[in-house]
Amino acid sequence: MSARENDTYDVVGIGFGPSNLSLAISLEEHHANVLTDPITAAFFERQPSFGWHRNMLLPSATMQISFLKDLVTFRNPVSRFGFVPFLHAQGRLAQFVNRKEFFPTRQEFHQYLEWAAAGMSNVVSYNSAVTAIRGPREHAHTSADSLRLEIRDTAGGGSRWVGARNVVISTGLEPRMPDGVVRDERVWHSSEFLDKFGRADHGELKSVAVVGAGQSAAEITKFFYEKLPHAQVHAILPSYGYSVADDTPFANQVFDADAVDDYYFGDEPVRDTFWRYHRNTNYGVVDDADIRHLYQIAYDEDLTGVKRLHFRNLTKVQSVVRDGRGARVLLKSPHHTAEPPLLDVDAIVFATGYDTMDPTRLLGDLDRYCLRDESGRHRVTRDYRLVTTPELTCGIYLQGGTEHTHGLTSSLLSNIAVRSGEIADSIVQRRAERDLVPAAAGVLSSLEAVEKPI
Ligand code: FDA
Ligand code: NAP
């Protein structure tokens, strides 16, 4: 797609990961069915092509949600962009069903997402990073109800501006490193794992460490053990051992679309309760099968007496100092052990998780129009729109970064089909109201403008 300089769209999406891809489909299906005057949309993605956490596409790693929680099915089960139509198009539907498994591999789900993104190529520009958003009075071409966005060509081609009556920010999670630890060619975050591993001389990696006790840490530990048969592998766990991800049916209800209402309209103690009891559905936890696999390796090593997988439990990393071609890691632990608190490794991977999406930097000066709650967090309406002062009438929607208002699914795939449908409804309805088209406005459900009283 080539979005033109100074064009103004009804919707501009920042980022084209699964969330905004799902929104693009939702908008297309919306105007195909409802409107004669389609919503115009353009999405900008900084990567050169579609890619979903490519650096963690480890062989045989599986999805953590059912294939039915794809981009569309929970909103529109007959969409042509579902996982089942994808399997059908690949000629693999029967084989997939024969597996009797809800969980595809991440590699297969990535192929599905690429297939869907290819079907929406008319609305996305790749190699296009959004670097700034300007509001009313901050840019010559801006009126009260539109914003201007600066798009930088990441392939080196310069910058341009486009206009938007609504912006949907969906830039994803931010890798988190411990304070003071700097990434380089031997000190990695899990989000860059396959890229850095691919560029390393594997023969030189004789001792490696993985920090963390979440899904990323367990998968990378397993991968190192299999791919580097000559290496010592150190797993540095803050806990006593890996804990299992609760994906049992009652707990799984926290990812249902209905749970968003319970969370959004609940008071602070209700929200705290969600996190207190159900954080272990997703954060700092590992699939049962992966835990058992790693334990079996450790057990087999005890049997043979050949040990190269080492667990340091109740341990965190205090600091890392680069030492020649490797790194010297200073550990901290309440244990009184004979083990020195120092570990010399040829590479260390921080699988230490992610910070939630924060739109503040991208909003720049525009942030002063966005209202915050008493804890300093953005106020967000039920339809995922930032609450703004009256001077700013255009919509700024968030896909991600709404854990404090909408709950546990904010950064996950579980609810994206429904959420993107709600955002599309809201955009269409707001436009209908603005254009005073009563017929269209009456047909559409009213999610707009609902904000929990504070
Ligand atoms: P996502 O991060 O996927 O996409 C954001 C996009 O925005 C990126 O493509 C980025 O390049 C782009 N971007 C950022 N800034 C930009 C800018 N300024 N201009 C233009 N483009 C910009 N969840 C789940 O429910 N089930 C699962 O199985 C998994 N598995 C999983 C594996 C791994 C390794 C991780 C790290 C995370 C998961 N997740 C998950 C959670 C994960 O957040 C989720 O799968 C999606 O990536 C969320 O999609 P988004 O589109 O919101 O973000
Ligand atoms: P995570 O679940 O947030 O886990 C981070 C881990 O790092 C936690 O154990 C945390 O311990 C630990 N940690 C943080 N700081 C530390 C420090 N300074 N020293 C030692 N340990 C530290 O992150 P993740 O494993 O990357 O998972 C993130 C998301 O991606 C989750 O939604 C997960 O499900 C998803 N994911 C999915 C797949 C898949 O689909 N196959 C693969 C990987 C990841 P504390 O809890 O004590 O802070």
C-alpha cells in the first residue's frame, strides 16, 4: 500500500502486529456489510514485512491459546480470515484435526498471521515507523478533529506526514532488562534471541546462562541444551523452581470477553483480586509439558552422572560486567551455598519479561490533552479510547497498555477479535454521529463514551 503525503484517513493504525491486523480485518468486514461509504484506513509498521515475535519462533514451541482465539472467530465465526479457512487454504485441515490438539505451534500460527496480513496488504505500509503525532495547533494541516502523524521510512527514505481522524496505537510490549544491565552481542534479551544466537559463533558458546522463570526462559534453556551439546547451561531462577501456568477451565475464564466488563466496571479491590489470584495464568509461569521436559533432563543427568544443566534457584542477577569475549555475572541469593556468587559465561539471556505498552512517548505534547487517574495512569473509555480534554475531539485508541482499565487480556491474543470489533464499532458510530446520519447511528451498538465513574 502507498499511503499518500497529506492524505487524511478515518483511521491510522500505528503498528501492524496481530492487534491492528485484526482491526484492519474488522473494519473491512464492517464496511463490507454495513456502509456504502467505507471507513478509510491506513496502517504503518516499522518492520520490512509482517513479523510476530520472530526471535522467539523456537522449533516446536506451541501457542498458549486455542487456535479458535485467532484474529476473527470470536467476533465473526464465518470470517474468511479465520485459522480454519487458513488450514483449508493450505490443504492441511484434515491433518490438523487428526492431531486432536487445540494448540498449533508458534511457527504455524506465524504462517497463519502472515497469510492474513497478505490478505490485507492494501491497507498496510511496511518499513514505516510512526515517530510523532501532532495535534490541533501543532501542525499547519491539522483541524480540531484530526491529527497529523510523521512516518519515517525505516529503509532510509526520509519522512512524510499523513492525517487521521482516529489513531489506534498498538506498538506492543517493551523488553525489560534489570537496572544497569546493558545489551550487547553477548548480553541478550529474549526478544532478540534467535537473531543474536544466529550471529554468534556457536563453538565459542561453552557456557551460557538464562535468567528468569517464565515461558521464555524455559524455552530458551531447553533450546540451548539441545543446540549446544558441548555447553554448560545455567538457569538462573528467582523462584525455587518453575511454576506451572494455570490454564484450567475456571481460571481460563479471566480471558473471556465478558471478564473485560467485570474488570472494567469493577472497583479497585475487584481489579486487585483478578491480579492476585490469576497472575499465574500468564506471568512468570511455564507450560506443564516444558517443566516436565526440563526436569526429565535433570533427572537423566543424575542417572548418567554427566551434568551440564545447572539450576541456580532463589537467585537473581545483580550486575553483569563484560570480560573479554564473555561476561562475568554477579548473582545475589539468600542461599548460603558453597557456590560462588560469580558466574563466567560466554553469553547470557535475560528472559526477564516485558513492560506493558505506554503511549506517552509517542503522544509527545499531545499527552497534555489526555486525562489521567489519581495514580497517574491514562484514563480510558470502555471502547479503548483515551479520555481527552474537549479541545481534542479525534479518537486515540489503545490496543495494549490497558491492563489497569481492561485487565489481563490487554497484551494478549485471547480477546483481540472481540476488542478490535468493539473499536471498529466505536469508530463507525462516532463518524455516523458526527456526520449526522441517524440511520447508521441507530443500527450500531453503543459502547462509545462509557467510562467507569472515578
Ligand atoms: P505486537 O508486539 O505483536 O505488535 C506490535 C507491532 O508494532 C510490531 O510489529 C512492531 O514492530 C510495531 N511497532 C512498534 N512501534 C512502532 C512504531 N512507532 N511505528 C510503526 N510500527 C511500530 N499471547 C497470547 O495470547 N498467546 C500466545 O501464545 C502468546 N505468545 C507469545 C510469545 C512471545 C514470545 C511473546 C513475547 C508474547 C506472546 N504473547 C502471546 C503476547 C503478545 O503480546 C501477543 O501475542 C501479541 O504480540 C500482541 O499483539 P500486538 O499487535 O498488540 O503487539
Ligand atoms: P514473564 O512471564 O514476565 O517472566 C519473566 C521472568 O523473569 C519471571 O520469572 C521474573 O521473575 C524473572 N525476572 C525478572 N527480573 C529478574 C531479575 N532481575 N533476575 C532474575 N529473574 C528476573 O516473561 P516471558 O517469559 O518473556 O513471558 C512474557 C509473555 O510472553 C507471556 O505472556 C508468555 O506467556 C508469553 N510467551 C509465550 C510463548 C509461547 O507462546 N510459546 C513463549 C514465550 C513467552 P518475577 O516473577 O519474580 O519477577
